[in-house]
Amino acid sequence: MSVLTTILFDLDDTLFDFSACWEKGMQHTVATHPLTADLDGAALLTALRRHGDDLWVDVIAKRYDFTQYRQLRLQRSMADFNRQVSVEEVDGFQQAYAAACMDAVTPDPAVQELIAELASRYTLGIVTNGPVDMAFIKLSRLGLSDYFPKEHVFLSELIGYHKPDPRIYATVLEELGVEASQVLFVGDTWEADVSGAMDAGLSAVWINPRGKKPETSHEPLATIERLEQLRAFV
């Protein structure tokens, strides 16, 4: 059996609660931005979530890039309120949201302590389907940049393949110079971080705070509710 040398993490909703930051940042932006301030904020947030989820499938399939995804998400949501917005207006809204969202990203001492411990024993990396323009800001805000050098942060937008495409895991393994059997993948999304990683030969730990049911018959090394519980399995 190969010795574990490398731990790869998803970023959003793994190293921090991105969903909460998205919610806080988007609520603030919807309530204060000139495009949306007079609309029903709760209803618009629901529309943004729905259209975002629908469009995410197209991002993974590489039919849209992240810029198009953001534009279409807001345009389709605003269309639900019989409003049309230009690309320039969408970009202004996105900039305001990004600033508000990043302001909501705060360090977690428990996560910092865990990552520092693991970094003394393993090679650490990140593999994320998130956009390039926010990834390194998130790591800086979380106080984790020192543990994840840029050459160990793998962004699907740059690689050209999104998890769970097997080619993204293969690219990461080649870049790090490790065998799949030496690598543990830790993440919150079953298909991208568990079944996809395991199909590529990696082992996996599933972060599952809400008690979701597995989507396939894959058996990860462990299922945990909080990242700090990873200590018991490495």
C-alpha cells in the first residue's frame, strides 16, 4: 500500500464556508446596488440561485466561461422581473458583489491550525472549479496563502478541464510528480471531490455537514462534518 504524501483540497465550502459568504455578499449587493435596490431582495436571491445552478451545468460542460456565467445569471434573474441589463451593468454589479463577498471571508483559527499541522507532514494543494479572479484573494483572506503556493493551486479555468473530468486530476498528479495512490482528496461535492477523485485513483474524504446521501456506491476513506475532523484519518 502506498504511503500518503499529498493532500489536495477543494476550496469553496471545504476550506471555508463560501455559501455563507456568497449569501452575505449577494444580499448586501442586491440591497444596495442601483440595478436591484428597489426589487424584492429575497425573490431576486432565489432567482440568482436557481439560474446559477442551471448555468453551472453549462460551465462544467465548457459551454460558458465564468464571465458568461455571471452575465447570464444576472440577466436571466433580472428578466424574471421584466428588466433587461447590459453586459456593462452586469460587470458593475459583479464587481460590487465580489468586493462584498470577499469582505465576508474571514480566517478560521481551527482551520489555520489544522492546515499548518498538515503542511509539516504532507505536500498540500488545492484543486478548484472556482474562478481565477477570486481564488488567491480567498486564500489571502483566510490566512492560508503560505501553505498553498501558487504552483500548488490548480484552477479548472486555467487547466481547461473541470472536476470531475479525469483529465484535471491527471494534470495535477503530473504537475506534482506523484502517483494517484499517494494522494488524498478532501472536498464537499460528491461528484467532483469524491467519486471523480476516486475514479482517478485517489482516495477521498467527504465533508458533509448537512448529512447528504452519497450519489454513487463509492466508499470514501471517511465522511466528516467539519474539516478539523480530518486529523483522525491522516
